Amino acid sequence: MFRHYNVDKFKKIIDEFILSSSDNESIKYILRNIDFEAFKLGISFYQIIFILIQKDVIHKSKSQI
């Protein structure tokens, strides 16, 4: 699923999500925490979001078995 993805398109989707949820304080809080964790790990915000999405997809796939 994630082998061949378009980095620019992925970033645009994430950016659009962030902009569309700018009024939601709980999402803003979560995104700040994700950004802080990315900083601590030395990776970009987009990289950690990508990792979290992958983990979620894997977890959901395992639970369907």
C-alpha cells in the first residue's frame, strides 16, 4: 500500500487536514505532541505521520485475520 507514494501529494493531504481542523483544539493538541515526538526522534512531522498511518493500517489488518 505504501511502497509507491507521492511525497508531495501526501504532504498536501496532511496540510489540508491540518488546515481543515484548525478550530479543533484536541486535534491541535495531538498534532503538537506528534510534532514534538518527531523532533525528539530527529525526523520530520510528515515522516512520523506516515509511520503512524502505516502502524494503524498494519494493526487493522492484523485484527481482521
